[in-house]
Amino acid sequence: MKSFTELNEDDTQRFYELLEVKKFLIKRALYKVNIPQQLHSEFYNFGMEGLLVSFLILQDGGISSKDFDRFAFTTIKRKLIDEIRRRNRHKSVPLDIFDNNSDVISNDYDLLYIELISYLKKTLKSAEWDYFEEYIKTLNIKQTAISLSISLANAYRLHKHIKGVCEQFLLSI
């Protein structure tokens, strides 16, 4: 099989033409693998990679053109699943919960937010709570450290601890 760097201009042009015709396979795979809508553009490249691999195998005669759609769909799904597995190896929940609410239904978001804030108020020490309040305003560790007149190292330590507390809360629901 040719590597991507060995594609000549004709192969590249044929791939782009194939991409225009078969991009529905990538979209279908994104839905089939349950990628959230807001992450589709991020995962689309992995789908394109799967389509490219399928195209190269087709070019080498590894599959027939009548089996291409089925083979490409399977390859695209595998690439998407591989990326999901790679990302899940190091699970973490971001502290900026405002940007990462894809798993929460919008009606439940307000309730979840209230519960999280209540949990954090009970769990965090005074300095940690002050850091959290300031961080939520800026969503920037460096700016938060400057605002609170604390060292950047201390800000990162607080951030890591609060992130862990948030993870415990979110994993407990």
C-alpha cells in the first residue's frame, strides 16, 4: 500500500473527487459511533484518514469497487473508535465546565451546576474556593494567579486539586 507521502497529483485529485462523493460515509460513521454533534468537525479528520486508507487499498486492488462503501465505512468507524480509545486512556474532566457540557441535557445543566457549586462550597477550603471563583471569571490560570497575587506554581497546584474535586463529583453522579 502506498503511504500518504507517495501520492502523486493524480491520486490526490482522485481522492478529493472520491471524498466529495463519499463524505456521507464519514458523516454516517460519526453518528453511528455516537460522536456528539459539537465534536463532528474535530473527528471529521479521523474519518477522512479512514477514507484515505480505504482509497489506497482500493487503488492497490485489495478490495473491489463494489465492496468499497462497506469497507470504507468499517475503516472510518475503526479510525474514529481508535481516537476515542486514545482519548479515554487518560480520562479527565476539565475544570471549565461551561465548555464541556455535551453529556448533560440542557434542562439538567442548571441543576447540575447548582449541585456542583454547592458541593464545591462544602468541600473546598477558603483559599481554594477563592481561586475557583476567580478562575471561573477568567478561565485563565495565569490571570487568576495575578488577580489573587499568588505564585503560578501555587495556582497550578490549586487548579489541579479543584479539578480532582470536580472529577470526584461528576463521577459520583
